[in-house]
Amino acid sequence: MQAVQRQAYEAGTDLYMAMELSNSKWKLGFSNGQRMRRKSIDARDRCRLELEVDQAKQKLGLEREARVVVCFEAGRDGHWIYRWLSAQGFEVLEIDSSSIETARGRKHVKTDRVDVEKLLDLLLRYCLGFRQAFRVVRVPSEEAEAGQRLHREDEYLLRQRTRVSNRIKGLLVAQGVVDVPLKRGFVAWLDEVQRWDGSTLSGELKVELRRLHAQYELMDGQMAEVAQAYQQELHSDTAVADKRRKLEQLKSIGPKTSRVLSAEVFAWRVFRNGKQVGGMSGLTPTPSHSGDVEREQGISKAGNRRVRRVMIELAWLWLQWQPDSALSQWFKRRFAHAGKRMRRIGIVALARKLLIALWRYVEWGVIPEGAVLKAV
């Protein structure tokens, strides 16, 4: 395989293009494996980019039908560039920016021109068969990406509602008021509550608190709508709903956990083995062994942060609701009688094992050993 790739590379029959993206300009680097060409265009100018590709083929002595291999770093533009370039017939590689190697010195030159040349060099190495040059992002389909919107909106609303509630409580604590009824009767309560010295709140503070509470109520209502959408989705025939129904048959798994795991992992990703499942979540260990020194650096955290967070929470719930399962018994033997630090380490290991077990369950119906299903 590598020999074939090397022959194609040395023959100079393909066009390699690297893109350095910013909000205003796109830097383009072209190569046929022997010579390089650099251009700069306005961001999102698709017609100009297609023109530059045609001119690069001509200048570098390639045929008009030559294969085009493109790479760029994943970022704020999402996946629309990948989908557009793929529709043009290009071979597109969306790169995980955290996987790009950097110089180990304290300072190194970083400009868009240097970055695009670096990306182009990595692309050439990758096409030669050196697959460790960088990691390629697995781009979901548009349907799968749309399926991730519901729980991500829920996560955003919860974060914003917490921010507003903390602001309200902080303003009142500064006046000596602790017990705050945020859910009901808050506006009427503001006119009656007393500060630390028995006086009422100032008019300006009341106005600010009413505005903040209006924001809180708005987001609280939107979160209720999202919770209702969780339940309605279970009656649909989508891939996410199918995986959710299976997961929620197990004790300890509720709608939010099943939604994240289904939409982010099980509904569209394909795994060949459990190692790939653990790697996707970033729950894999990162040992450091050099000479006589051996130490563990913790988990890699290179995977999906939402899945990692949910699995840590689910691992604690699993111990509570599935105490007789093989995984819970394993944790108790290894970590239950250890210190707090070892239990925190153990819960991460349990989360990884549990995620692999859930993958086998939703794919082939293999119920985790000793696990209990919910009563119908």
C-alpha cells in the first residue's frame, strides 16, 4: 500500500492542497510533491478557490482531471467546508488540530504562511503512508449532526440558567439575604424581603433582579420544552430514538444520558473493537515509561468531552443502581476500600469499561453481566 502511494506521490500526478482558515482570509498551499505554490483568497470565496485549484494544476504541470487531496484544521467553520469540497470531487481530510506536532523549543515562528506550509508538508507525509502525521476527524452526516442539536441546546440552557441564578443569589447574598425562592413568587418576595439591617432592597436592585429573574424564567421554560422533546423523540423511528429505547431499558440510565450517548456515539459511529470505543471517549490511559521511570499521566482527554462527562456521572449511578453487576463488583474489589484518590481513578476505569459494555449492548443486545433491566 505504501509503495503504491509513494509511486503516485513521486510521479507528481496528484494535486495536494492545504488550507489555513481565518475569518477574513484563507491561505492556500499547493504542491505536486516536487514544487509548491501559495495563494491567499478572501474567506468563503468558493468561486475563487475553484479557480485557484485549476490554475495550480496548470502551473504545476498536472492534468485537468488530476486527483485533488485537501486538508485543513477543524474549527469554528464546522463541517460545511468538508461537505462542499467533497461535493466537488476532492478527497478531503479534516484534521484534529490538537494532533499536529509542534516544535519543542520555547518559541517558534507562527504565521499563516508558515502554518499552511506546515500543513502541506504533513499532508504529503500522510499521503506517503505516514499515518501518524496527524489524526483525521470523523465527520458526521448532516442528519447525524442535526440529531446532536437537542441535547447540546439543553446543555447550553442549563449552563446559562445556572449563570443567571448564581448572579441573582450573589446580588442578594451581598445584602445579607440567603434563602432565595427562584421558582415561584420571586417578584412578590422582592417587595417583602429585608436586608441585613431590616431595611428593604433598593429600587435599583429590585429592577435588576426582576430582569434577571425574567431571563431565568425564560430559560427554565425553554428547558421544560426540551425535556418534553426528549419524551416525544422516544416515539419516533430515528436511529437516535432506537438506541435510546435500548439504553433506557437499563436501570441507572435516564433520558439525558441516553440522548447524549445515542446522538454522540451509538447512532452514527462505527467501531471495530472496544479499544476504539475507549479512544473516542478520551478515557484511555496515557502511561509514560522512559528508562527506569514509569508513571501514569492520567486519561488522554482527546475524545468527545460530552461523552466523557456523561460516562463519569453514569459510572457513579451504575454503582448505586446496579450494585450486583459484574462491573460494580469489580470496582468494589479494586477500589471500594481505597482512598478518595484511588476511587476517583477507579471510577474513570469503570466509565471506560461501562461504555464498551453499553456499545456491545446496543449493537448486539449483549446485556452487561449481572445488570438489571427496568420493570415494564
